[in-house]
Amino acid sequence: MKKQSITSLSEQIAQTLQAVSSPQRIAILIAIGHGEACVCHLENALGWRQAYISQHLMALRKANILQDRREGRYVYYKLQNVEILNLILDAAALSGLPADSISALINTRTYPSCECPQCSPVLIPTSSL
């Protein structure tokens, strides 16, 4: 195996850091958290338009930070590697923010106004005997 140069390694690291460098993309990653989220979920969590969110999701997918899967009319996104959340927590600490302030925001809830099956599961009627 060929030893990589510092320059080559730093370029690879910089690509990942550039992909997540905007506050909007960091917010998306926090909103997705350890689970997965569809665009309508992110719209409700962040209060942004679908087209705006989709642009950022595309960039995060191209950078191999997110992966997606389709289920019916919904596309769900999840982190390719959840270690990116540790990077965000470390950056928060370097910025003087307490880690628990970020940890409390990492996606753990559903949104009643979100229409996706994860937030508003379809209830299967039970037949009475």
C-alpha cells in the first residue's frame, strides 16, 4: 500500500469539512441525527422550503455523507456514518457551546404536521369479532 502525502490526506479531509461547512447543512445533519428523515420531516423540523432542503441534501449525498432510500413516494435520508455527529459535537465544543445543547436537538422526535409514515403512521383498523 502506497503511503499518502500530507497534502493528499488534507485534501480528502477538507472535502468532507467543506460539504458540512454551512450552517444549513449542519442543521440538516442534526435534524436527521441517528435515524432517518424524509424531506417533509426536515421541512417541519427546520421550517425551510422543500427545494432549498433538496439542494443541500443533494450536496451531502454527492459528498457521501448521506444515503437515501425510496419507500413509495417518500425518500428517506440517513447519515452514511453517524460519526459526523461527533464532529458536529466537537465543533460545538470548540465554539464554546455545551455538547448537551446540541445533543438535545439531534432527531429523536416526530412532527405531527409531517405527513410521512414515520411521523403519522397509518393506523390499521381492527375488525371487531
